[in-house]
Amino acid sequence: IRVEYTSGTRGGRGYTKDLSAGGLFLKIDPPFPLGTEAELKVYLPLRNGEVILEARAVVIRSVAKPEEGGFTLPGCGFRFITRQDEATRMISELLRMKGLAP
């Protein structure tokens, strides 16, 4: 899932496979430091087409290099600070479509 991010003067595009109603892990290198706030645009591929979720988020995990075992790529774990109830519904719909939620 494509994600665009902006924090201060730094912006760009990354991808996530780890998305929940509470946040996401964004594959970017180098990662932002812990506590960094960013504006995110998450492009959700829903049944009726692509929908853009806009949210403010804070970095709660920062991985500078792959962890032992290679399960985690460089990037950031973001927790959503602001989002709308509609955004939570859209994420839940996407997870159900993928068979990842009841």
C-alpha cells in the first residue's frame, strides 16, 4: 500500500504491508527518529476504487537496519494521532477484503 509522508522539510513516498486502525509500519530509509510527527497520505485500494486516508502520526518505532532474522526492514512504526471514524471504517474494510479481519 502506497504512503506519502511529510515532516518538516522532508517528504517522500514509501510502502506498507503492516496497517491497522491504530497505525502502520512504513518502509523508508533512513527512518525518522522516535517522536517525529508526520502527515501521512495512505492510498487504500478498496472495492469502489482507491481512497486516500490523510492522518497525522507520530513515530513510535524506528528501525535503522534490518533486525536479526531479517523480519523487519528499515523504516518507522507510526501511531495515528488524528484520523476520522470514516478512516477507521475504510481500514477495517480493507483488512476484511484481505481476509485479515472478521
